Amino acid sequence: MKILTVVVPCYNSEAYMNKCLKTVISAGEDVEVIIVDDGSNDRTAEIADGYMENYPDIVKVIHKENGGHGDAVNTGLENATGIFFKVVDSDDWVDTEVYAKVLKVLKKAADSEMDMLLTNFIYDKAGVKHKKTMKYDSAFPEKKLIRWGDKIKLTKAQYILMHSVIYRTQVLRNCNLKLPKHTFYVDNIFIFKPLPYVRKIYYLNVNLYHYFIGRNDQSVNEKVMISRLEQQIRVNKIMIDIFVEEKEKLNDYLYKYMFQYIDMMMCVSSVMAIISGDSEKLNAKKELWNYLKNKDEELYHKLRRTIFGITMNLPGKSGRFVSKTGYKVCQKIFGFN
């Protein structure tokens, strides 16, 4: 059995996928790399098949009709044989020296209760000399198996993203993870839904993942986010549903973190509508908050009383101006986009 399955969703990735793939195959035969060609119409399929031909004991290629990033992850999970599971986007990469260290930890943890390995990641923003690193050393003890109940205190600036997580594959299957098709921003669901199923967490204070930011067509580009607001809101609603269903089972520390995550998502969805200035998108924002209220009125009132909830719901044009200004400040502090 493979120690780790790495899924690389690819859609028209010919320009940058080689850099990614060279790093994820570097750990050798302990790793299974599943390249999911999500209906590309450039040379992605040809490049992927070349890797499978050259590394038949490491690389598996699946060609499928286009279903979006989430559907590619679903396909990877359905075909994964590794004990642990990680997604690496085709325009990102991993540090190969750190990767080897991570594999050693995963080997030792194969028969343990570790359900989630957490590492740091680097915002590798094009043109920026000093890259920001997302670290968790103030929230988690290093090299120690802990539970959510062990007083984990993640700040609003320490949100967990897909880039920082390696899940035990069975955890993803136990929670029936199924990401929606043709929808961006589903990586939030990928992180969020399995959290209540995680028994023990291990934090390794290393910078494994390089998250590239710099292409104009990236989903986190602000203009792109505004144009895809309905997809952001769709993801937001799914996360609300998950939280409402699970919240009574959560200990205080996990509840607080998942609440913060929902708070951040409501903020991002709301402010993209506000920045757009488009009446249709502003109505979609209003409808999102109404959806939350109808789903769980107590949660709605709690979120409306947070600094994000207050700032994102100020009335009138002057209120929207304050909301936009507040968002820009939060963007600097918490690293949105």
C-alpha cells in the first residue's frame, strides 16, 4: 500500500504542470501521484501520459470530462490507494527536501491515530521578494499528537487551507466528502467538512507547500472572485449546512475555529458583492444572510455581532464605503486573496 496519494487536478496546465509534477514524484514509490486531466484541450493529457509512461510505479493518469476542480478531487479520492491524501494544484509545488521529511513522518504514523498532518505553506506571490508564510507554531505544539480538545487556539490570521493539510484518506471517506462540480472555491469544503471526523492532529513546523499567486485568471484574483460570486456563495451555503448539522457535536475549540471559518467566508462573500457595486450581487449577499437566518437564527445573530458581521452589513452607500475600507485593512492583516 502507498503511504501517500497526491492528487494533481489539471485543466489546460501545460505551461506550468511540469514544475509541480517533478516535485511530487520526487519522493519515489512510497507515493502515488494521480494526475486528473479534467477535460483539457491543450497538451496537458500528453504531458500527463508521458509521466505515467516514465514513472509507471508512481504516476497514474485519469482522463475525464470537464467537471471542475472539485470533481477532479472527487475522482482522485475515488481512486486513491494511499493511507494519506493530499491535493497539490498544478500551478503549485512542494519543497522536495521538506517533502522527504514529511514522508518519514507519515510512514511512522501509518498505524497511529493521526488523522491530519498540518504543515506551513508559503504564499509564493509573483514579483514579491519577501514571501509570506502561514505558520501554526503559536497554535499547535510541534511533533506531538493532539486532539481538538487540547486547547488549540487558532487566530483569525491562522486559517487552515488545503495547502497546509494532509488528511488520512479514510477520514475523507468516513465523512462522505463529495465536492460540487463546476464550482470554484470548493477547497474550503475540502478542509471544513472532515474536521469533526479528525481524532488526532500532528503539526510539523516546516514549509512544505508553495502556493503560487500571480496569474490573472486565478480564482483568488479579486476581479475573478467578483465574476464568480454565485459560486462563492454556493460554497458558503454548503459550509453553513455542514456547520449547523455538526455544531452540537463539537468541543469548544473546534466549534470556535469552525465558527471563525464561517465568519471569514461570510465576510468574503459579502465584501465581493459590495465591491462589485452591482445590484444583483448585492441582492445575492442579502439572500445569503437570509439563508443563514432561516437555517439557524441563533448562528445568524452570533455572526452579525462579530466585527466582520457588523462591518459587512452597514447600511447605505456610506456603509458600503466603510465595509470596503474595512475589508482592505483585513486583507492586509489576515491575508485574504
